[in-house]
Amino acid sequence: MYEVTWVAYEIFEELGRYEQVHKSLQFDSLEEAKEFYINKKEDIDVEHIKLSILLEEFSRATEVVL
């Protein structure tokens, strides 16, 4: 399993302000995750995106930041 996580800013009209929210999507293949990452980093601030790769082979998830 591969997961892309990023920080986004969403407006909450009832509060009248923007707030930071963490978002993520999971993919079955590394290629799909990389493609989404490449497309997503053009949409938002590059500093606020990372590609997290969760390796199922390990009992503890290993995170790789590209």
C-alpha cells in the first residue's frame, strides 16, 4: 500500500477562517502514487506535500519522503 499525504488549507465559512487540514489518498501501486504526487505538487505549495510510502512487509510502517 502506498499513501500520499499533504497539508491543505480549507475555508470554514461558519468559523470565517482558513484552517490547515491533513489529507491523504492510498494507492495500490508505487507508480500510481508517484503520478498523483507529481500532479498534486503542481496544485499546492511544494513545501507542504510529501510522499509517504507504507511498506506492508514491515511490522512497523516505514516512511520515505521524496
